[in-house]
Amino acid sequence: MVATVTPATLADRRRRGEKLTLIDVRTPAEYGEVHVDFARNVPLDRLTPKDIAGLGGDGPVYFVCKSGGRSHKACEKMLAAGIDKVVSVEGGTAACEAAGLPVVRGRKVMSLERQVRIAAGTLVAIGAALAAFGPDAPVNWKVIGAGLAGFIGCGLVFAGVTDTCGMAMLLARMPWNQAAASSATFCSRMLLAGLLATSLSGQALAQHTKDSLDLVQQGVAQQKAVLVDCREPDEWKDGHVTGAVSLPLSTLERGVPPDQLARILPKDKIVYVHCLAGGRCLAAAKILQNSGYDVRPLKPGYPDLTKAGFPTVVGP
């Protein structure tokens, strides 16, 4: 039986000056986004009894994750290895913050649970699309598609019954879930996600425009077009095209009220969207298209724009 503790109790012990050993078993990227300030990161897929032995001294070792599932598994793993002074923190990191424990924040990332839902949904959609529209020859893609959708469905049932998710363990090892994931890696990942979603669901995402950079410059100069930079604020501060509008993809994904968006982007102008390497702008363009804009995502990224002679500036 796994012992648990409420975040409120943990916070109270911290205020009393007790020495607490807290291990955050989420991925390095999740940990980097936000974590309890005295927590140490040891991802669940890398956690071994050797990491924990002797850490807690006379007291227990506490485990925390996003919502309590992975910390519970970490405790089970240690108990099976004969280490019994382990405790799972109920509710995860968000509950700890709500209970008054100090946290450290970094760049926002996508949680592992969301990644699993997206990956599983994408594969099922691909399978369904192939089963419905795939050719019978020279390869019977309909059978392959049905088999793929069925395989993922069985995998989800197995994960629910056993509370073990192989897809989550695989995704946890991906480069973007590590602390050093770069903007270029993120951009490439978004491009891959866009291509997968297109092939899967049959719904065409925005395509890179064939307009030349000379035409883009001309449109912006004549005030017939506006240039939108969908990179994140820290990337924008490191350098951006003079006169461009900063509209991060993360902000668009959270949702911008139509009246606020209309004040930023006029609908009577062409909207050229760029990012670092041509990936994130596809996702941003799709969102803006759904809001009624004439959006043309640029395959050339910010470095290409600077080489093409677009004036740039550093700072906010």
C-alpha cells in the first residue's frame, strides 16, 4: 500500500523547518516549466533504487508529479525494491502550489498526458482514414489502417487496465521532453505534428505560401500586408523583423478574443506568418484562417528573413 501525504501537510512540515526530500518524477521539460523550489528532478523512466537509497535520512522520500499518477508508480517501484520510506504527494505540483509551497517557473511546455492523447488520437485517425480511403493495391492500406486503429485501441484498453502506458514511456524519452530542447527542435516538432494531422484527419492544414520574400517585403511596404512573428517572447526579444507583430503560437492556442485580435490584425490585409524554421507558422496560420484571415505562412524562418534583407531589431 502506497503512503500518501496532502500538499497542505507537506507545506506545514516545510514551514516548521523539517528537512524534506522531494523527488519530481516528471520529464525534465515538465520540471523546467514549473516545480516546487526544493524538489529534485529524477524522471520516472530513469528512477532507480540507487537514486533514492539514503536520501531521506531518518525521514521518508516524497515523490511528486503532475497529478499523482507517476508519483504513485515511483513509490510502487521503490517498495518493490525494498525501500519502504516513500510517500506520494497527492494532487501533484499544481496542488502543492495551491497549498502555499514556493515554486520555480520556466518556459511553458506540453504535458506528457496531452502528448499521449495527441499521439494516440493521431494514430487512430490515420488508421481510420486509411481504412476508409486507402487503396487496395498494390498494398491493402485499408486492412493496414484498420489494424493500426485496432492496435492503438487495444493499447489504450491495456493502459487503462494495467495503469501502464508504453506510449507515455516512449514519449518521455523524446528530445523535446528533455530540458535542453531547443527552439529549432520545437519548431520541427510542430511541423511534424502538422503533417501527421493532415495525413490523419483528412483536413488540410495551411500550406506554406509560394509568395516570394520580395513580394512579402513589397506588400508590407505598401501596407497591403502585415508580418506576424509567432515565435515565443524570449525569441522575439533576441531579435525580430522591424514592424512585425508579435503573436506567439502559445497565445493563439490559448485563444485570443475576436475583438482583441481585430485590433492587432486588420482583416483587409494579407497576413504573412513566420517562425524560426517554418513549422510553428503552419499551426498559427490554421488558427488565424479559422478566424477569417487571409493567412500565408512562410517557409523561410527568421534567419532567412534577416539574410533576405528584412530590417531587424533586438529587444521588446
